[in-house]
Amino acid sequence: MTAAGHAAGQGVDALLMVDPYYNGPSSLEIRREYYEAVAARYPDMEIIPYIIPGRTGAQMLPPDLALLANPVPMSGLSRKPPAIWIT
């Protein structure tokens, strides 16, 4: 939250946010709480989720993005390795 506040103060208009890997495999509930808190505090800031399945042990599939995008202003998605969706 501190880094997001610093970025907002510098006029940055988007944040690249890494999934909360320190919580172990991320669930959609953890992600929503994580991204929504920043979106609520900085409503003019776009959020770009950075998904790293090798670090988090979790994917973010299109249905997850659709649920998350409703309350969180997302302008894109970055994923490592490049976009390979597993269904």
C-alpha cells in the first residue's frame, strides 16, 4: 500500500501488481482482498495484475479475471511465462 501511495503521489496512472505469493497458492478470495484494497484507496489508478504461476502455484484464468475486473479497474494483464491458459 505504501508503494502504491508513493506511485500515486508521483503521478503514476497504473500499477503492475504481483500476486500475493507470500500467502502460498492464491485463491480468488485472497486476490480480491489484495487488489480491491488498492483499488478502493486509489480509485483513479489502473491495476495490471502480474501473474507468476511458478511463484504462486496458481493460475488466473479468464473466469477469474472476469470476476476480479468488476470491482478492480484493470487495463491489462502480464503473465510469466507468456500467455498459456490451462483449462
